[in-house]
Amino acid sequence: MDRTLSSETTHKIGETVLLKGWVNTRRDHGKIVFIDLRDRTGLIQVVMTGDQAGSLRPEDVVYITGLVKARPEKLVNPRLATGAVEIEAQNVTLIEKAAELPFDMGQQVLELQLPTLLDNRTLSLRHPRISDIFLVQAAVLEGFRLAARELGCIEIVVPTISASATEGGAEVFKVNYYGHSAFLTQSPQLYKQMLVPSYERVYTIAHIYRSEPSVTTRHLSESTQLDCEIGYADFTELMDALEFVGSRTVKHVTENCAGILSRFGIAPAWIPPQIPRLKMREAQEIIKQRTGVDHTLEKDLMPEDEKEIWRWAREVHHSDFVTITHYPTQKRAFYTMPDPQNPEYSLSYDLIFRGVELLSGSQRINNYDQLLAAMKSRGLNPDDFVMYLQAFKYGMPPEGGFSFGLERFTMLILELANIREASMFPRDMERVDVRLSALKKPRQRAGV
């Protein structure tokens, strides 16, 4: 008999079906036992005798053959997609016995501290609320891909080992590459630029690595970037593109994950026909007028500034998005194009979503000599960027791009408190799968 998924049972009343899944919960009522069986499509209630249930407990893997029956009207469960039916078990086969669980998989899971959930990640990911986070994340990936393709970008795959530090900073993981120095990439930036002369418009979903010696709720040591790079585009066209991709991705998630967003209590995002745009100094002036706090001499927006300018965008433009442009050139990567009208500031932009930076990018320097000079002014050695510079030496058109952080995107959509909740297997200063403090230190070899 072919397998039937739990979601398919509502159309098979009166039929005998084969279900395969995990015991989610067990409820004993005298001689009758109710099992909620879980598979990839959801839950279905199975009714069986005590003898059939035996010693079944949560997370046991079972195959169940049974009759699909309509529930009595007064026993219909409206909170369950299969709540109008149940399975009358005919045969129950235990396939694999689960060990005793370290904690109850019901509501108690949501009361546990995040480190405990991460210590037991393969188990906590089975909880529907935690599992839902990554269904939303899958929708973010799908929405991003659809939007990037609509812009005419093709998908590329870039290396995660680089001959140089992408951004020229110190926060890199250095690796011994067959006796030579190499680095885990901080960004796919250089590679996607190199491919503009070949394809004009590209996008990539890439792992990045930042050796940041801090633990915050917004940063990871390994994360995933969603990047676009677009040739033959000016500054305005680039802003149009980034706002399109950001808003289109959010719309895709809203349309395809409405049930999950409702369960999380998340209201639909406010997306106006035109997302408001401000230069950084303009945003700081607005914040000063609204709050009395003067950050107009700062070289970047503070986290509280991002929240305040978002509140302004909601009040004035009914928008959860606001694009901030023209950050100081010296605060941006070497390849960022200075504004020809005022080179102190750059043709750069951040997209703020619900009070947090969601995206960052810029128009890039596309002239070989200008790029070389920018590198040297930052103390970078052009010999470390031979292949990158080669792309500019032989003709690079005006171009630019932008990058989203997948985990941060997911965190902001679901309004999670910590970015680690939006990473299946987070890496930070304290963890690589397990807590680093839990790893046994290697024994010192005794002398002879």
C-alpha cells in the first residue's frame, strides 16, 4: 500500500490508508489511546487500543494502517487542518524506538532557554513553532530568488575560500591552505563583481564568515548572504532594484506563510508604492527634531536611530521600509563609489526594515585606476587582489549591488529576539554545533 500523508486524509474518508511518521503526543483514556501522528505535512489523530499502543511514546517512528473516519461534529478540532477526521488504527508497527526525551516536547519547549534548545537542536527543531521559523526562511530564499530572476539576474556559486580579506578588515578567519595563507570569505562581493562583465546581472546565496570577538543578538560568525550585482545601472536604478527585491521578498513570505505569521502574531508589513529615501544626514536631522538627540556629527546611524527613523517612516509614509543613503566614504568598503558632488560621502545605501538594517550596498567604483588608488589609500596591497583587479583592467561597466542577511531577514519578519533562533545550526564565539566550553581539552602527552 502506498503511503498517505496526514494532510491527504481529509479527502479519504471511508478509505484504509498507510501513515508513516512520529508519535507527537500520547493521551491514554482507559482502554482507548489517542496518538497524534506527525509527518512533514502536519498532525493527524489516531485512535487505537492500549494493546496496539503498547509502550509507544513521543518521537517513536511508526507505520500505522487504519480507516479514515469523520469525527463527530462536536469533536471536530478547528485548530488542526485534519481536525475533521481521525484514523481508526488497524495495525501499528514500531519502526524505531526513541530514547527518553530530555524535556517535554509540548509548550515546555518554548519556555526553555535558547542555549538548551541549541544544545538539543535536532530535537527542538521538531517542535512546530521552531520548525515554522525555517519554513518562513525557505520562503525568504524562494522570494529572493524569484525577485532576483525578475530583475534579469542569473544565479552563480562563489568560493568560500579567498586569497585576500574581502573587505580589507581584520575580522577574518585565516586558514592554512596547503602551506599558504588564505581566508574564509567575509562576503561574495569580489566574485560577484568579477562576473558582471560576463553576465551583467547576477545573484548568489553564499555563506560568509566574520571573526567578530563579540556576542550580540544580531550577529553570527557564519551566516548566509543573499546578494545581487547589477551592471549598467546608475545609483537611482540600484535603489529601485534593492527596494523591489526587499519588498517583493516580504510580499512572497506574507502570501505563502500567512498561517505561520498569524500563529506568531505578526501583522502584515507596511509596503507603500514608493519606499521613502533619505540621505544619512537628513535622517539624523529628522531624528534630532523628533527626539532632541543630536547625532548629526556621527558617521553612521546608531541602532536607536534606525528604530526612530523607522517610526518616522511608519507615521509619515505608512512604510515598514526606509532607504538611507550617502554614508561617509571612509566608513564604507574600498570599492564604494564616492559621490561626485561631495566625495566625503558615498553612493551607498542601507535598507531599514522594522527598525533594523536589513540590507547594505552601493554603487561600485568601476574605473581601474580609481579602484587601485582607493585600495592603496586604505593600506591594501593590490597584489592581494590580482584576479579581482583583472576584471576592471579589461573593462567594467557602471555597476553596483546589495546584500541581505538571511538569518537577520528571518528574524525581522518573525520579530524574533535573537538571530540564533533564525539559524538552524548557529556558529558564534561560544558554539560550533556544541558549546565550545563543553569540548574536552586535548590531553597533554606525557614526556618519556
